[in-house]
Amino acid sequence: MQKNNITIGLNIKKFRQLKGYSQEALALESSLSQGYINQLENGKRNYTQKSMERIASALSVSVGEFFKDDDSNLVDRKKNPSQSIKKSVYKKELSLLLKGLPDHIIEHYMTLLKLEKELLKGTNKP
């Protein structure tokens, strides 16, 4: 097994679990087989560019996320290791959702987000 395959497999599994998907659900979303997903996650199968693109799309992450073998995207792993990853995934998903929307709709949601942030600040929640 190559180190790269192990890293990719662990990252696929991490993002799949953060999304709340089983291997079967990811297979359905990516049009790949559950067996292939399983072998990728366990570092026993080589990946293709097309399979990485399908999986990344299904998980709403960039393909590059699968190749990271450090935890530089985590703010404080001891407190809550999945919180920063979830935030990163949500940011990417939000960006994809906003893409192509008319400006007035984006402005509406920006206003709502700013209001939510102000409300949270008033209650001292992160």
C-alpha cells in the first residue's frame, strides 16, 4: 500500500462520516460501487481522477482535501476535532449553493447571516 492511498482513504472516510453518509450512500451519490469506496478508504485500491472528482462532488469538498496528510485545517484538535472540518465543509457547500444565484438573493442571505452572527455574539456563543 502506498502512503498516498492510505491518506486519501482516511480523508474520504473522514469527510464521508462528517456528511453522515454510509459507504453505500456515498456510492449512490458518486455513481461508484460500495466495494470500490471500501477499497479506497482502506488504501487497497488505486484512485482515478474521475473517481476522486465524483467522490469530492458527492461530499461537497475539493479533490485537494483528500490529499492532505496533516491536520492544518483544524483549529484545536483536542477540544473538538471535527468542528473545524465541518465548518470547512459547510463553507464549501455554502459557496456551491450561492454560485449562480442572483445578486439580490445572495444579499438577502448575507443579511440573514449577519443578523444571526450578531444574535450569537449577544449570547456569547461561538
